[in-house]
Amino acid sequence: MVRNAVRSFAEDVLGPGVQERDELEEYPSDLVEAMAELNLFGLTCPPEYGGAGSDTVSYAISIEELSRVDPSVGVSLAVHNSVATYPILYHGTDEQKERWLPELSTGKRIGAFCLSEAQA
């Protein structure tokens, strides 16, 4: 069920314009609301914070299906769910969880990280 829902979304909603977005190096900001409706920003977050509470397999399948059509969306949602949301969920204080998780889970805020490579 998860695979079919995310695959349909990826093909029908993300698919149109994917090549143009890639060439222009644009993120599909106009589709954030649609991604939020599928709870893609809250895949790994529990329902009490507005998330889907998905298991690891459902999470991996979702990222895989998104990446089949638009790898940049797959990667950005993987970073959002694992690198940004996960540490707060499992290591944050109650105050941090209450402040950040509801907005991260619903796509009102999008997580990111910065990586620097010496000599790059």
C-alpha cells in the first residue's frame, strides 16, 4: 500500500517537470504541500507529533519510490527525516521535541544540514 501510494504520487505529481527542475537546479517548493498531505515529511515521526509513525521498511520504500522519479526529492526527504528529525526525536529534550517535531512532521519547516570538505 505504501509503495503504491508513493509511486503514484511520484509519477503523477513529481514526474511532470522533473527534467526542467533538474536542469534549473530547482527544488519543487510548489509541491511541498502535496508532499505534506502524504505525510512524507513525517515518515519517521510518531503520530503524537503529527507524523506517520512509519516503520523503517516503509520509510525506505517511500524514499526509494520518490528517488525513482526525482532523486533530489528522495535525498532531501531522507535528510529531513533522518538527519534533521531523528536526532531531535531520539535525543532532544521534551521542550525541543514539542517545539520542532510538529512543524518538521508537517512540512512547515524543512530540515537540512551543512557539510564542508577541507581541500574540496
